[in-house]
Amino acid sequence: MQKGKKVSITSIDATGFTSDYASHYYSKRIGKTRKSFVKTSIAVDSKSLLVLGWKFSKFPVNDRKHVKSLINQTQRVTKSQCFTMDKGYDAERIHEYIRGYIGADSQIPVRKWD
């Protein structure tokens, strides 16, 4: 991707991985329990599926902790016109950062509170 080229839509999401699913036989055989965790967050160009930014952490963290870093990584590579995320990222400060500081649109569904 050429530097300075605009991306129409950038999507951001995160997931966590744990090794708790290792078999008990294997864990017992190596002599230790495996309970490590990795949280991965990525920003992707929705059209070409090119990864524009990533962030990893060793502990479970809220998705919103990584979003500013991901947006900044994306902006260093290319300029995005719109950011889409799931409702886990619905926070006023995220909308303000994207719309005010970056100058792009944000499409984040509103969380439903009971």
C-alpha cells in the first residue's frame, strides 16, 4: 500500500486466546499447567483485508484500551475515511477521538443497557 493513500473503511476488533484447552495428558507430561493468555487486537482495511495495525497483551484487557494505539498506527500508514468496530468499543471518548482528532467517521453500534 502506498503511503498517503486513503482507505475507505478500517475495521477494528480483538480476541483472546488461552492455552487452557491443552490436554491434561500433555500438561501433566511436561510437568506444568498451561494457563497463558494472549489478547490480540487488529485494524484491517475492510476492502483488501490488509492488516494496518496490531496490538498484543499478555493479560485480558478491555478492547477499548488498545483502540487509540490501533487508530494511530493506522494513521501512520494510511488515512482512513471511516472506522467500524463492534459495540464493545462504544465509548464517547472513542467517537470524539475519531471524529475530532482524526477527522473520520465512526460506525460503532450502541450498547444496550438493561
